Amino acid sequence: MYTVVLADDEHLICDSMAQILSSVPGIQIIGQFYTGHEAYEFLSGHPADLCLLDISMPGKSGLDIAELLHRQNRGTQ
């Protein structure tokens, strides 16, 4: 089972990705966020196998989150 976190400030895009990925066997969405700050806080304490991140979000960007994941060295893709 692969764990996935989604973050996009466009609700329609985030919700659509969640709906599509939820139907894929072996995928478990453990977090769906509409702000980079919420995703950043969640990922600070919860490991995930894969993160699909919008690069440009208000507050924390997908690049900020990617940096956090890189610093934590958890192997998140």
C-alpha cells in the first residue's frame, strides 16, 4: 500500500486528483490539503510515500514542502 498526500490551492484540482487516486488499488490518500501550510504541518509528523504538490500556493509552496521532505530524508517521492 502506497500512502499519498495531495496539496493544491485549487479545490477542483485537488478533489479530482483525490477521486481518481482513491480508485487505484494499492493507493491510500492520507492527506488532502488546500494550503501549503496545512500540508507542511501534516507532513512534519506523518510519513508519506508520495506527495503531489502544487508548486505555487499561498504561504508555503510545494517547493518549501519538498525541502522539508528532503531535510527529513524519509524517501518521500
